[in-house]
Amino acid sequence: MARPRASRCPHCNAPFTPQAAKTHYVCGYCGHAFDLDGPLPVRPGPRPPPPAQANNKHVPIMLAGVAVMLLMGVMGAVFALASGGPDTYEPPPTPPPAAVVPVAPPVIPGPPPEPPKPEPERIEWMERGAPAFVDVNGDGTEDIVGHVRRYEGTSPREYIAAFDGRTFQKLWESSPSEGPDASRHTKVIAQNGRLVMSEQRTVNLLELETGKRLGRVPLTDSPRRLCIPPGDTTSVWVEVVDHQHLLFDTRTATAKPAPRAPKGCATPPLSPQTCNMSRPPEHPTSCERSSYPPSDIRGFSTKYLLRTGGYTLALGTRWPGTQVPLVALYAPGNRKPVWHDTVSDKDPLLLRDTAPEVGEITKDAVYVVYQLEKGGTQLIRRDLLTGAVAWDVALPESHFSSMLTVLWVREGRVYVPLWGSLHVLDAATGDSIGGIGVK
């Protein structure tokens, strides 16, 4: 009896449409052929392995042989090592230590660079007269007020400035002086806790602590000298070139005519006895050219006489014979010298054969500037009454010593105004303390 027809593939159960009188079909989904009248097809099993896999049964045998050979080799190596003894054994070399790669320290940013410091002022000391020695800042030390020149690039400016007596730093400055040659007419003097400053056609009143201008009085001509009349505590006498002199009041900044010079204020006229035209007339020690000392000293030829407080300091050379610089001191009212000697204890052959020109007398000492034969300028201090040498030092910038005309000795200090600078020495030791315009 025939099997009933089916409408699905016996392999994948996919539907198909049977046709009349047809029993053999090919499934359009899985591609298997089947007969509707035949037996149900069996699902195909896994494909047989390729012929090469048939030889896998020999692999275990081959591996076993290789293992036996390796075992025999290992045993032979062990036997050889054992029979060689301990002397033949060499341990494997120790591998070198691994290289240590240095680790750079962390970069810590530093502080920002400091801005460049401004260049110090180029200052030259230009005072041709007498500086004002007065305590400006109230610290108990005399400060210095005078005429200076400052360079701004290549252009110089001249003005009055105050400098601290301890540090020599500038305390204040005034407005620049007027006129084509201000150094000839700019002078300062301290009176009644204030400063009086002259310019080419003006006299000014300045505040001591700050330099601030408090008042002014016009002049009919250029000023020649500022002088405090003896016993006066509030006024300054102003000597004018055309003789229209004034008495300037420091309390009110006013002036009145004063045609006659007070005692000690008149400027001596130039004469053959004038020591040096550049020597300031305000200096308390007078100087004159003279060959007539209070009394003659054998072999002593006098050239300059310096006088103050009744004492006379004679500067000259030996005569006759090779010239050697000599000094002598005369006491008040005594024609016989207190002492006289060669200007220095150095070998006379080392000294220039000219008379000293600059000296000073104080209450306890004399100071003399002299030259060396091979160059150099010395400053020596001797005891006033015995002439004993206290010290003898070389002055700096000796190539400018020809411009040295005067010394200022005050409050235990020696002020040496050389060209463009004011050097300050300790009067007791001769050591340098500092200065203004000193390089």
C-alpha cells in the first residue's frame, strides 16, 4: 500500500507543493533529494577523517621513543658531571647588574630675576669756595653742603646738594644754578639754622633739612663772597662785584644795603703776596707769599706763610745747597721758631726740591702737603708744639694734586678737595673715611 503523501521535506521540514504522478523531489531549502514512496532518509553523520589522520595512531609510539632518547641523554649528562668531580664544575656567571638610569631631579622654578640696579650717579665735587659744614639731618655728625656737578648721559648739570657726614650719601639737592659758569658764583653758608645760597644774580634762603627755597633777593651783579659778621647770629653779608653789598636777613629773606664790609669779611685784593688765586678767601687760615718770616733760620729760605690763632707756619726750602722742602712753626708773640725740620722723615733724595704750598694749622697739629720726586703726593701731620710726626700718608688721585689749594680740618676730620672729588680722612690716623665724588 502506498505511503501517504506529505507536504513537507523529511530532512528540514520545509514545506513544498506535491505534484501529481511525481514522487522524487529536491528540497528547495536544504537541497536534499527524497522520494515520497521510499524510506525516510537518515541524517548524514560526520564525514570520515581524511586519509592522513589514519596515521595518528603512530604518534604516541613516536613520542614515547623521543622521550626515551631524551631521558637517556639527561642521564648521560648527569653521569658525566658526577664522574668529573667537584673541581670541574663551574657555576654559571652572575649576570651584570642592571644599569641604573639616573632620574633627573624635578625642576623647581627659581625666583624671578631682579631688575637691573640703576647706575650710581656720576657726581663731581665743584665747590671752589667754602663748603657748609652743618648737621643737616640732626644725627650729631657734621654734614657737607656744597656745589657739585651731576652727569645725566653726556650733559652735566650743576646744583647745590647736602651729603650725610657718615655715609656720604646725598640727602637733598636744590634746583640747578643759573649762569654760564655757576661754580664761580654759587656759594653756601649756614646761619641761624638755615642756608644762604648765592647764584649769578640772586641770593636765596634755603631750608636746612630739605633744601627747599624759602625766599630770594636779586643782586645788581655777581656775588663774590658770603660772610657772617662777627657776633651776628641772624644775618649774612653778601659781597657783590660792583660793590653794591647787602646784609641778608635769614629770618625774613630780606636785605638792606651794607656798603662797608664787616671786620674780617672784606676780600683781600690780588697782589704779589697772594698765595693762589683759587684759594677761597673764606678759609680761616690766611696765606701770603713772603720771604720774611718772624725771624731768620740759617739755611731756611721761606716762600709761604700761613697764619691763624697767632701761630705762623713757614714753608720753604733749604739754601744754599740742594733744595730740600722745609717747615717751621712760630708761636704767638715769639720770634724764635718752636721747631723747624725737613717736611718729612723720608730720605731727602725722595722729596721733590720745591717748597710745599698747602698747609693748615689747628689747635694741636699742623698739616702739610708735599710732593715726591718720582711722583705722588703726601699729607703729613705733625704735633703743633713738638713737630713730632703723627702720620704720613699718600693722597689718592695724586695726578690732580696740582689743583689742591687748601685743606679743611674740622671735628676730627681732614677734608681734601681734589679735582672732582672731596676726600675725607681721619685726623687722628690719616685713614680714609670716604668722600664725595670719590671713584
